[in-house]
Amino acid sequence: MKRLPPLKALQAFEAAGRHLSFSAAAAELHVTPGAISQQVRQLEDSLGMRLFRRLNRAIELTDAGRLILPPVSRGFNQFNDALTLLQQYRSAGPLTITAPASLVSNWLIPRLQRFKADYPDIDVRIDTSNRLVDFIHEDIDVGVRFGDGEYPDLDSTHLFSYELIPVCAPQLMRQGPGLREISDLARYTLLHGDYRDLDAAFPDWTMWLKVVGAEDIEAERGIFFSQADQLFQAVVDGQGVGLLANVMAEPEIAAGRLVQPFAISLPVRMSYHVVTSPAKASWPRVRAFRDWVLAESAGLRTRGRTLSDESGRRD
Amino acid sequence: MKRLPPLKALQAFEAAGRHLSFSAAAAELHVTPGAISQQVRQLEDSLGMRLFRRLNRAIELTDAGRLILPPVSRGFNQFNDALTLLQQYRSAGPLTITAPASLVSNWLIPRLQRFKADYPDIDVRIDTSNRLVDFIHEDIDVGVRFGDGEYPDLDSTHLFSYELIPVCAPQLMRQGPGLREISDLARYTLLHGDYRDLDAAFPDWTMWLKVVGAEDIEAERGIFFSQADQLFQAVVDGQGVGLLANVMAEPEIAAGRLVQPFAISLPVRMSYHVVTSPAKASWPRVRAFRDWVLAESAGLRTRGRTLSDESGRRD
DNA sequence: CTTTTCACTTTAGTTTTTCTAATATGAAAG
DNA sequence: CTTTCATATTAGAAAAACTAAAGTGAAAAG
């Protein structure tokens, strides 16, 4: 393989030769006309030959330029063909999605059939993990991640915020000592999740009671769960009143399997984000999924006031 | 035309894919293996896809890599084809040479037939000018220039040095007052060229007489010529003793048309150089001419001692 | 005519990309 | 084991590309 001239310069020449205009080439390549002028000159210098004849306000190819334009164009067309092949290859396999297990089972799976209805050609493979997988090397196309939205080298879009809302089983409201005032909570078992490993500032009953001004109620009572699933199950079973994530609680409330005694929820600094590698962000199937999941999330709205609503009104 | 990935990265991928080795690709492209590694990674990132599977001490193409290698290779082959076309185009027209008129008529033309004999396929066009022509834009392939060898942006090789040697017509030696000792010069007409526009330090009779220790002879006598041709003609005509350039004098001395009464010549700071644009320096026909002209010049040797010889022996 | 406009050119300086050198890694070969 | 070999990784240096702004010169417009 013999030594090639600078490839950028070849590209500038090809575009300029095709348009017979430096300005048009510049527009196509998203650079200034000056850049094209310099690149073409550089190519001419490196070949030791003029490729364009500069006229007053136009250019035309010299014999040498006219001679090599076709093969050079064919070369770039081959590159385009290669890209097209890749795109087809990409569309062939399943769309691989990674998301936290809890979100997958409580939120994603229930509505995935709607996605399949909208995009019957896209097969979906779901990878449940909390690792920040390498989106290129582990062959993951798009993910949902819970965090602060700072994902270096990744494209991320806020999906929905995370709030803790107090919920309990409906029969607990009826059978228990009565749950109308916040002070009534003192006579109920509090169900706690242990989120400390996620974020030291993650809100809990202590904070919720403080926010509603019921610091006299002891927060540290009740049962602690290390798994979100266990906490969820305990709440559904009517073992007490728990603070559940909006994502998990919403469908249950809507279905009547849980009730929300007090319309005050705690917003959490971290939230859910749709995440993908920049290179894949423009893939049609990735955009399709991202847009779909964002549209779906628009249905998830806070039922009551959040902490920030409260503080907003108190100012 | 859709947006292409970085072309250098494509090139690195192509070479690596062809050799199935980053090191071999690095050698081919004259870079370090690290550079290839980075370029391939950059391409993978920009495509959002792995192209190579890294094994212990080898690499292999992934499906995606295997898919796009052929069209990418074809693309680069097209570029090579374009270069080959250009080379053929170049070999078609005449080899255009530029050289000072005096050198052309006295030195180049007489031996050009030998060049034509060696390279019958190369037609030669000679441009006699002293301008430092633009070697790309004026369509000049190679030139001979007289100067100090400092030609920015040009490739130059020393051809032969320039010396002024005292010569006269043979009949002047016989018919005149006698020319055996340097002091005899006092009775001869001195023929001068006017080289002051070339270089203020250009040597002349004054300097020659000083070098040989004959400062008592008045140097400013005789006839001054502004054109080298006129001086040459006057010397040949036997009008006096002149200082002629070795290039002009040598053939005449060899032919017996001139004699060199004293074997002391004056070296000149400036000399002849074969000059070409870097881009054209590797063209076969340009190299052929350059090598030929250098070989021819090897025949041109100083007959007597030069000033530097003298000063060397006196130290 | 004179003025404006249009496309390319030129230059200096900034930004981006590419490369090297040095070091690391990890598995196979000796 | 130890060495060797091919690739990976990093920081920093070197080279290339690009922009912005001013320039040129001829056709088009007035």
C-alpha cells in the first residue's frame, strides 16, 4: 500500500470537485471556505500538481483533477457503503437495554408490550444490572440508570424524578387504630428501607416526619429492610406504613392495592435517566426507545405535594 | 454524503484488519503501535461498536469488523488507483527543466543528447530563466539554480561549485608578449565580467591578483562586460585574458579553444544546485534527471588549485 | 461608470487531533 | 520461573485543522 496524501485534504478535494465550489464543499463538510481552500492547496502541494484552476469567482478542474476525481469519489462512496452495512448489521440483532431490576419488573415490563406494539420490528433484550456497563464493549444499546445524572462520556436524559411517598395497604387504614392525622402515625408500625449505601443523604422517615413538623413522633421504630422488594412486600401485606418510591407505589395506588394516607412526598436528589453512548444516541432504534420511554414516563406524576412544594409555599 | 468517521482512524483500522496485527499496521503506516491502538479505539467509539476482539497477543475481527473491512479496503484501493492514474498522467507530458540560459547553452544542451539516449521515453522541455519559478504552479518539474543553496520549501542538491579561472585564446599565448609568469599579465588586456548584481563579494581580477600575491599589477585595466556571453566571446576572440566560470571554460579548454595560463582559480561562495519541489523529488523522471545531471557534473573537475587549496597549504 | 456582491485567498492564532515515549498487562514460549 | 511478545494506557509534545478577519479581483447591479 503506497503512501497516501492527507485524507482530509482528499475529502475536501472530493467535495469541492463534486460541487465545483469551495463554499458548497465547506457547507457540506461543516467547515469554513478557508479551510477547504487550505486543504485543497495542501493536497496540490503534496501531489505537486494543480487540481483546480481558480477563475474569478468560480473554479474548474484541471486535467489532473478531472482524472482523479472519479476514483477518489468512488473511494468515499465505499466508505459510505461500509457505514450503511454497519447500520443494517446493527438493526439486525435485538435492542439491548439495561436497567435496575426493580424498575424493570415494576415499571418497564408492564409497558413493554406497548413498545412492541409500536415497534414490532425491534426485538428487545433486557439486562438487569446496576453496574454502569460499558456501553460499547458490553454491547448494550441503551440503559436506564438511577443516579445524579452525571455520567461522563455518556449521553443522558432525565427520565423521571424519584420521590418517596408514604403508603400502606388499604385494609390497614380500615382495621388499624385510624390514620387521618399525621400524629396517628405514632400508633402504626413504620417500615424502613435501607438506602444508606446509595447516598448518605437519602431521605427516610426521620426526614419525612421532620418535614411535616411531626418531630415528636419517634422515627426509628418499626422494621428495617435491606432489599427494596422486601419492603414493598411488607407494605402490600399490610405490615405497616412505608416510604416507597413513586415508581413502585404509583401502579399499586392506581390499582387500589395501596393507599397514600398523606399527600406529602420526599423528593430525592438522584433520579432516573435514560443513558446511552454518544455514538449510539442517533441510532434510529435507540432514539425510538428513548423517545418512547420518555413519553411513557410523562404519565408518572406526583400525587401530592413534594418537599420542594412545601418549602416553596413556606417562603 | 453522510458524515464519515475520522479518516485516519479508518485507515488504521484498514491496515490493522488487513494484517490482523496492530504492530504490522503501525509499521506500514510509519507510526507506533500505540497510535494504531488509539485510532482503532477512536473508530470503535465513533461507530459505537467493537471492530476487533483483543486476544492475548493477537487480535481478530468481530462480525462488524469483518463486515466493513472489505468496503473500507476497496475505498483505500480507489485512492491508490487515483494516485497511479496521476503518475501515468505525469509521465505523459515533457519533463520541464528550468536553468540559467548560460548554463543551458554551454553545459546542458551539449550533453542533453546523452540524457535522451539513456531515457528515450522522457521528452524534455527547457525553460531558461533566472526566476525562482513556482515549481508547482508554473508546471516546472526540476531546475538548476545558481545561488547559495538556501531555497526555502524546495529540495536542493549541490551540483557543482563555481570557480573563476583565468583563460585566454591559445593564439594570445603565442602571439602576445608572452605569458609565463604572473607578472606578464601586466602587459595583457584584462577582460572583466560584471557580477556585482549577483553578490557584492563576487570575486574578480582584483581578488585573483591579490590571492596570487601580484597586487602590484593594476587590476582595473581592460574591458568590462555586463553580459557573461559578451565576456566569453571576447576571451574566445583573443581580446585579452578573462576570468571565466569553470562551467563555461572547461569545455573550451578541453577542446583546445582556450588555454588556462595559470592553474589558480577562485572559488565562489555560490554554486549550482539541482532544485525541485519536495512533492516532485520522488517522481521517477525527476529522479532520473537529477541523478543523471549529478553524474554528468562529476566529470567537471577543477584543473588547477583553487583559492581554498592555496589557503589550505599555507596554513 | 461606480458600487456592490460574490467566491476564493491569505494570515495569524487557537483548537483539535495525532503521535510518541514510557510504562503496564497478561499470556505464551523458552 | 523468566523472558518475550503484542496490545493497552497515559501524559505530554508535536502536528494538523480550523476559524475569524481582512484581502483580492472580477462580474453584476445600479
